[in-house]
Amino acid sequence: MAARATHAFGIFGTRLAALFVLLLLAPPANAGPPSYRDEVVPLITRAGCSMGACHGNATGKGGFKLSLRTEDPANDHAVLTEEWLGRRINRVDPDQSLLLLKATAQIPHEGGQRFRVDSDEYRLLRDWIAEGARDDAETAPSLVALEVAPLDKVVEAPESSARLTVTAVWSDGRRQDAARRVVYESSNVLIPVSPDGLVERKGFGETVILVRFLQTQTPVRIAFIPRRDGFVYQAPRAENYIDDLVDQKLRRLKLLPSPLCSDTEFIRRAFLDLTGSLPTADEARRFVSDPSPSKRRHWTDQLLTSPAFADHWALKWADTLRAEERSLDFLGVTAFQRWIRDRVASNKPLDQFAREILSAAGSTYTHPEASFYRAVRDPLSRGEAVARVFLGTRLQCAKCHNHPFERWTQADYYDWSSVFARVRYTVLENQRKDELDQNEFVGEQIVWHSDEGSVTNAKTGLAAKPRFLGAKEGGSWEDPLTALADWMTAPGNALFARAQANRIWAQLMGKGIVDPVDDFRATNPGSNPPLLDALARDLVESGFDQRRLIRAIVASRTYQLSTVPNSTNQDDDSNFSRALARRLSAEQILDSASQVTGIAPEFHDQPSGVRAARITGGRPNPRYGETPADRFLAVFGKPERQLACDCERSAETTMSQAFQLVSGPVLQDLISRPQNHLADWLAGHRAPELILDDLYWSALSRPATQEERERFAPQLANSANARAYLEDLAWAVLNAKEFLFRK
């Protein structure tokens, strides 16, 4: 009997010990009801209820409005528990709560079924409602960190997936597996991510996955690449730090760079990128025949100090700074664009250029830099424009709610806008042509700075306190705009230096390291962050010398690569393994066609013979007169300059553009004018091969190929009307992709 008792006690003791071990290893159970802040809010967010397409919409859905992505849990709690006389939840019979009936599609729900009745989500919400549906804001622990792994991974075939681990770290010391509680968003539809964090490829490529939990979001970069057995990295010799950093990324992705471009491709590319125009036939010939190994650097230096460089790069700034006639009138926009060009021509350091604009005041006729504030006429518009142009940051989403993809809150938005609240302008006269257009101004205006002024935070109804982006505290500056200029252009302000370096890179390479160039945010990381950091550092160390950075980029092997892909990089468009072919801008096409034919088109209200790149203002208002050349520029994407954004200029190809090229009056006029370059080439009965070379060197910066000579020279020689045949040939060349695209 005693033995049996001892045996039974031993079994009981063993089981008790095992149970004790299990209790130690198990995660701690919730001591009370489900937490609204830490469990219900993430559930609602993950179910998509508070997304912009659903109840997070600005006007809500079906009378039910939540804050976007549940950013305001206190207000959302009131909406859930108090609106509609509390009908959305039923504390007495939780299963009859509208919140549960709709989400499980037991009654009609436009958003469909969000989870099942037998799911963990249902049980959590039901228990929360049954326990009183309380807001535990005062007692709930806060999220300290969201740890995600891996943050950056390359997956090579035959592997086709990667698992993300997500750990939530709470202020009470708990570390919790949150892989099934967070929201995952992939930027590439070919690389989706499952609700539990499994990333699987449907195609090769890179993606950025945003992992979002409560108010924390972490970006993860994952690349899926084909299997390349025996891959050996080979590349032309690196010229500078740019190539070294590009090579590091290409090696990791097992991408081989394309070979270097030819001399004829380089000289055309450099002229178009640096001056906005083509080299003349003589310039192209001289460059190609030059045997010097340093000729590319030598010609780059010449282009950087040419008048055409100032024209072309001033045009880029004029687009972004809204130098347009409707707001500034003809005198104002002419003075502003001339001021911009003078700064580019003198190589004004970019920090000083920005400082002069930000702190500008006075008559817009005698102090043209003040025209920037004349074009953006209220503090909110000024804040958005300055952030976008000088810091590469889009803030407009934060006007109505906390930014869904970035750290900026509504408080940040209104505090930043308040920095510009003291800017005033006085309209001395307004002789507008259209009395119904309240945004048209014709006449001198004075921009001045008041001693007072504020912005009201739309969310709180209180006056916002001036505060710079990212700063924890505001300031009481005697001159906020001078303080702003000091802060923004300080060498340690990475926002300004990175944004400007990225913009220069994009203008030369066709795509920013951060793309779009005015959308810097944690959830839109650059394709090569170390490269962007190095470019920004170079810019700062040079004293914000724009030309020096341009010179370094053009000298790099990366800039000089061919557009011809190889078997490894044919699908790459973001790692700069090859040059990206892109359509010429509106001004480049028209100025190039004008240069080839020797005929200058006429523009409305512009001096005769002016290049399209030197036209002041954006597109003219057709109501007040426009020429066929003005319409040509509009069709090919010349912006109206109504936005402080590079995005307004279009590089898309359209059917209207094809009609302009094929049968439009502008190109036909340039080609058919009796006294143009075609007449010069035909004069003196020169050999057909020489005439062909003149056309090809002028338009394409290369000689005619042997095939082109054999095909066209005999027909030109034997044509009954050589002029008509040469016009047809010139028309064909100016319609060719090789002419219309920069490669």
C-alpha cells in the first residue's frame, strides 16, 4: 500500500514538475480583458477597416468614419462605442454588435468579410466588447520598438521565398511575436507578402515591404534574383567613388554593367544633359577625331562654363520654382528667370541660392527672388513648396491627417507652415486681363515680412508654434526665415544636401536614387543609400558647388555606360547598371530640330530667334495668343508651372506628339524653308555622301553608316528633285527614335 502511494506520488510529482516547466516557458496570459490600445487597434488596422478606401476615408463609409490607419485611437473609440447611440457594439449581447456582424458578413457589408466567426480576431473583439469595451489608454504599455528581420536580403533562385520575423518590444519589458499582428505592404506586385510575413516571388526584382504596427513602420528591402552559377563580376575600370559604390550593389545583385558608350553617344549625351542642345556637326566631328584619352573630361569642363549650360539648368529651376506669368506677370517672370539664370551662370553655391530665395523680400521687379513667395501666396502652400523643392519632402498628406507613409504628423505640418506665416505681400496694382481669374496678377507687388502672424492647426483649432521639420521644439525667432535658411543650409542638415544631390543625379541619369526626387521618406528608401550619402557629402564638402558634383557624375564610368543591356541587366532600371534611354524634353526637341535646319521658330511674346530653352514663363494661355511652336512645346510636355514639382513636366509619349512630328506645321516649316541648312548642303553640287554626313552629324552626332550611304546616296544623286528628296530624308531623321531619344 505504501509502495503504491509512493509510486503514485512520484508520478504526480513528475507531472507537476512538467506542468511547472510549461508554465515557465509559456507566454504570460493577459491579466485582464483584451487591450483596446495594444490589441483592438492593431486588429482594426490589419483588417483594413481604417484604410483610405474604407472607413478611413475623409468622409468615411456608410456614416462610419475612423481616423486614417487608426492614427487617432481615442476618437475612434468614441466613434465605435458612442456614435449611433452605441449601436455599433452590444455589451449585453456582444455577438449582436454591428461591429462583429458586419465584419463577418452576417449582415450586408460593402467591405465584405474581414474575418470569420470562429477566428481569433472575432474572439478578441467579442471579449473586448463583453468586458465593457473600455479604452485602456492610461494603463496599456506603449510600443518601444518594432524589430524586423531581415531588413535587407537578396534571395537567389531556386529559393523563392523569405520569411520575415517581427518582434514587438513593449514598455513593460515584454517581447512579443507580432508577425500575425502587423500590416505588410509590398511595393512590387510581383513580390507579394502573406498576412503572416512570408514573402514569395512571382517574378524577379526588388521590393520594399512596409511593416506597420500601431504608429511604427519599418521598411524592408528584398531582392529576388535568378540563379547565375559561376558568376564573375566584370566591369570597366572605376573612375571615382561613384563607380565603387555602384559596383558594390551590382556585385550583390549579380548584375554586370553594360560596356562604355561610344564617343558619338557620349558627346551627344553630354551636350543634351549639360546644355539642353545638340553639338554642332563640327563639334561632334572634332570630339570624335580627338585622340586624347582625357577628351571627355576636357569637353565636360567646356560645357559646364558655356552660356547654354546656364540656360538649360536655369530652365530646370524655373520649372520647380513656379516661374510662370499668370502669377508673376510678364515683367516679373522675366526678371525671376533672368535672376535664376545669373545664379547658375555664376555657379552660385546651392546653399546660398536657397538662402536668397527663402529670406527674400522687396519688389518682385527689383528683387526677383521674392517672386517665389508671390507664386505661393499662403503659409500652407509655402510650407509644402519649400519642403518639396529644398528638402525633397512631400507634406501635403499631413494637412488632413498624420502622414500614412512617413513620420510627419499634423502638428509637424502646421508648425512648419507657421514658419512662413509672417510673409506678406502688397499688390500695388493689378491690371489683370481676365477679371474672373482671381489668381492672375499684372503689376508690381511687394513681398515683406511682418512682425506677427500665425497658422491655426486644423485638428486642434489652436495657433501652431513655428517649428522646423524634425525638430522637437519650436522657436521664437526674431526673423524666422533667416533662421530657416541657417537651419536648412547647415552642413549637418542631411535633408537639404541629400535632396539636392539626388535632384542633380536624376537630371543626369534619368532617375533619382530616391525616385521621385521630391518623395524622401523612410518607406521610399533610395536604391543605393551609400551612394546618395556619398554624393551629398561631396556636395557639402565642396561648399555646395553644383558644377563640381555634375563634373564628378559625368566623369564616372556609371554615367558613361551604354544603353545596350546584357543578359544580366536587361530588366534593371534602378541600379544604374546601364544608361536609361529617355525622350528629349519639349525644348530639347524643338531647339535641336531648329539647330539641324538652321531655322528658329517664333514664340508668342518672345524675341525673334530666341531658343525654346530661353523662353520665360511656362506655357502661355491660348486665350491671349500662341504660335504653332508654343503648341508644339505644350504637346511635348512643357509645364504650366502651377506646381512646385518636377512631376508637372511630362516625358510621356502620346499620339498628339506623333501627329505633331508626322504632319504638324512646325517641323514641316523648319524643313521646307527655302533658306535653311538643307539649301546650304545642296549648294555647290557636293557629293551625296557628304550631304548625308552633314545631316547625320547635325541630327545624330555621327556619320551615316555604310548601309545608309548605300541606300540613300544613289537616290539623292539620281533624284529629279534633290531638294524634295533631302527634305523627305531630313523629315525621316527628325522623326527617328535615335533623334527623339537621349541614349
